[in-house]
Amino acid sequence: GGKKMTDEEIADGATVIAQALKQQGVEYVFGVVGIPVIEMAIAMQAAGVRFIGMRNEQAASYAASAIGYLTGRPAGCLVVPGPGLIHALAGMANAAVNCWPLLVIAGSYDQDQGGMGAF
């Protein structure tokens, strides 16, 4: 597995989420990395979750939903906020209609960028 935290270490949010995904049996995450989510992709790989980079979010969400269909276990889809999340909607709708497990994680902007056009 990935690196285990000691009591003296403080984990960042990306590490906590990545370790939780691994502990819950999520083996694969598909996605398109960008500035708000690159730390998450790195943390997932460090935790032992296979991150598979895709060329667009729609393909990533379809790939993750296909894993759900094939295994009965959710796979993840990691996308940037705003347009990235909108592009993942097709795969999300497909998974929902077919009752396939799918987990979509989208990033967000830094708090100090609110009101400046950031997604």
C-alpha cells in the first residue's frame, strides 16, 4: 500500500481523501489533472490507488463508470471544477441511470480567489 501516517505527522486534505479511498477499496481513479487537483492525483498514487490520466473528463467519467459496471465497486473520476465537472456529467448520468457505482471528485479554487472568476 501507500505511505502510512505516524501520530506525529499531519496529513493534508488530499492525503486524507486518498487514504480513505484506498481503505474503502477504490482501486482506480480516472481523470484529467489540473492546478486544483494535481495534489489529489499525486496523493492517490502515493496511497496505492491507480490514477489513470485521460484526455477529457467525459472519457474519464465513462471509464470510471465502466469499472463500476464490471466490478460492482466504485471507481473514481477526478476532475477540475467548473467546465471539468460539467464535462463529466454524461458519464455521471449514464452511471446513475444504470445504477453503476461511481465516485466523482472535483477540485475547487483557493479561498483567496473567490470573486475573481476562479472556478
